[in-house]
Amino acid sequence: MLSNIGIPGLILVLIIALIIFGPSKLPEIGRAFGRTLTEFKSATRELVSSGDEEKEEKKSNLTAVEKQSDNKAV
């Protein structure tokens, strides 16, 4: 969707944003947008790392169960 905008479309969007919000509000809006992206990225990393931790825990539990079953079989 955004790949179809191109340079002229991007310039048009920036001019419209400048007209709507004014030059004093644009840096504030940019900072807020940047903070939002940073928080989103950190939350995504936390979810991915917690998923990896759960996989490792399940793997270690499975290995322990396999070892117990091997010891009982012998």
C-alpha cells in the first residue's frame, strides 16, 4: 500500500500535514510517533523472547522426561 505513494505523494502528504498541524506541532508529533514505534518494537522483542524462553523450557522438560523414561526402561 505505502509502496505506491512515491516521492510526489509523500511531499503532498507532508504539505497537508504542515497546513493542518502547523510548523510548531510537527516536531512534537514526530517525537510522539518515534516513541510509539520504539515502545512497539520493545514490546514485540519481549513477546518474541518470552516465546523463545517457553520453547527452551518445553525442550528441557521433554529432555528430562526422555531421560527418566530411558532410565526406567533399563
